[in-house]
Amino acid sequence: MSRRQRTLRTVVELSGIGLHSGQSVRTRILPAPQGTGVEFVRTDLPDAPPIPAHITYHSQKERRTRLQRGPAEVDTVEHLLAVCTGLGVDNLTVELDGPELPGLDGSAAEYVRLFQQAGIVDQSAEAREFRLEQPVYVRQGAATLVALPTEKPALTLQYVASFDEPGVDGGSFQLDVSPETFGREIAPARTFCLASEVEALQKAGFGKGATRENTVVLGDPAMQLRLPNEPVRHKLLDLLGDLHLLGAELHAHIIATRSGHATNAELVRRLLDLMRALETGGVIRRESGLDVREILRMLPHRYPFLLIDRVIEIDGYRRAVAIKNVTINEPFFSGHFPSAPLMPGVLQLEAMAQLAGVLLLRKLENSGKLAVLWAIDKVKLRGAVVPGDQLRIEVETLRTKDQTAQVRGTGTVAGKLVCEATLMFTMVDA
């Protein structure tokens, strides 16, 4: 049986220095409604949009995990996200007044303590899960990541490390992830670097907030480890945090060898591609999905102008995913380039608008209203959609105010982006 989504009972507040930026930052971690996911909000940037903790917003950065949306970015999110994965917390709003989360003691132990002190509560919606049924792997140089199916509905992690530092031995560590094992075996492990790279890292601008209290220096004989194989355990901490970017609780056995944030992110992308393909094909069905009969009850559109066939998933009021099966029997094909049929771009945008209507009309205050499209911006038609294609449509709420809403929409075919636009709606009485 799948579990219910979870959030915190009360607000958590903390402050500290960023490990890389060296800047002081204050952070508030607030409970969030079901379906929200984990979102980061830069309170120091006026009108900055929330940044969802999802691989879509991943921005490559050496030695840390960065999320970015427009001008807003947040660094070193992996420790907090590891706690969300390890403790099974799905929905949070994380406010911070700087570019990087506090490094604290270089581990996730303080986050665990604060989460447990605040309390973790169940919500009514079902948690999103993905049980891997086929192997997926990533190889980049000497680094490899292999994700394998598992017989039990759980996540098992194994890391094999070797270090290019004289006198520093590698090692391996494996565990079945649960709130208990995470809090005891993984969360206390601190970040680390090699003694031979300290000077070069500092010259390159890394680790401005690093100290001997929050960073293990491998190769320094005076350094005391907190746990056996502490660096290997911290690698698992980072991996757990990066896996949160999948947007679903993963059930798999993952074996990592010398991997880091870049390979972790690539594995998440490949897992996401596989999960989306299974969702689109109907192999994976989400509790929040809608069939065409439910869509007809929400939208006024009818044949031949209903342009979504199935809603795969709705995440609260923030995001929705649907599909449109494109066939030669579409009425517009008889007059739109009949010798080389293409789905008109304006109808791709209309499909986005209809899905956005489904998302917006879920709000209680919008009951008895219609979502009327009144502006379209930043339209790009990037590829042809032809009979036989399955158009996957995703919409995301950017902002709502009074009776208006701004939504970002994209359409893909077989994983390739074919259209995108920003849509503005006004809510009117039906």
C-alpha cells in the first residue's frame, strides 16, 4: 500500500553560513498543502517565483546541487532534500534570504532534529511513487550509477568509493533507507574534501564558509571522523538529496561508484524519462488522474474541440499533466495541409489552455466559474505534431492574483519539446 503525503506540523527556523558562499542566511521551513512538493522561495528577491525541488530546475554547478528558475537560484539544497527523502516529507515551502542554504555542521543532523521537533504529519493525498521495473545506468568516466529493480517496495543504496589521496582508503557502505536508518547512519555524516585540494578549492572560490567543524579534510591526521566511513556515508546523503529531484518516492536498488552530483542528476533525468513514458502509456496511473468522463464534467468543451484525452496527474493547484492522442481522424486534418497533415500550433496551445482550466478550476473559490484565456506570451512552436503522435502536455501555475492566473505550458512528443507558451487567464462566472 502506498503511503500518504506528509508535511511538518509547525514552522522550522534556522540560520547559518553557506558552505560555499560564506554568506549568512536565515531560513524558514513552512508546512505546505498536499501536492505542493518542496519549493524554495528567495525572500530577498522581489517577485521571485518559487523554485520547485525538481530536476527540471536543476542547474549544473560543481560540488553542490543548484536549483534555478529565472533569475532566482538556490545552492546546496541536497542536505535538506536528503532529509525530505529519508524521513518521507513531501510538501514544504522553504524561505531563505540568500543564495545558499545554511551549511550548519556540514551534515543533515540538525535538519533531522528540527523536523522531529516540529513533528511530521500525514496529509490526505497519496504520495507519488515510482517502482523501477528495469535497469537504468549512467557512466561518466570512472563514475557509474546503476539503478536496479527491487523485490520489495523500498530504496536500497550502496556506494563504493576510492580517493586519489595518499593514505586515504576508500570503502563501501549499503543500507535500506528508512527514517530510522537515515537518521542514525547517514544524516550525521559531514561534507568532506581532500587535503591536497584545499588550496585549489579556496582559490577557485569554493568553500568560503567551510571550517574544520563542518568539513572533514581527508588526509589530515588530526581530523577525527564522526562515523566509520563518514565520507562514503556523506556520498549517500548527497545521492539521497539528488534523488528527491525525481519528484516521486523511488523504489529501487542503486549502486554508485565514485559518482557525484553530475552523475546523480543524469540518473534522475533518465529515471524521469522512464517514469513519464510509463505514465503516458497508462502503465503507471496516479490517484489524482482524470479520465475523459471526469474531464467532461469540469470543462465546457465538447467534440470536436475537446483536445485532452486523459489527465495523468494533478499536483495540488500547481501542476498538471495530460495527453492528447493525435489521430488522422481529427476533423482539422481534412483541411489543414491534407497531403502532409500537421496538428495546428494554435490547437496545441488550446490543449494547454484546456489543461490549465482543469488545474485552475480545482480551487474551491473557482467553483461555478470558467477559466477564460485572455493573453498568450512567449510562444514557441519547436516541432511538428503529426497523426500517430501522443502529445504530452504539462502546465504549471506561475502566479495567481484575485481573479487572474498566469500559467506556463509545454508540449512534448516522445520526450522532445514541440511547443511552449505562457498563458494568462481570468476567472469569470459560468
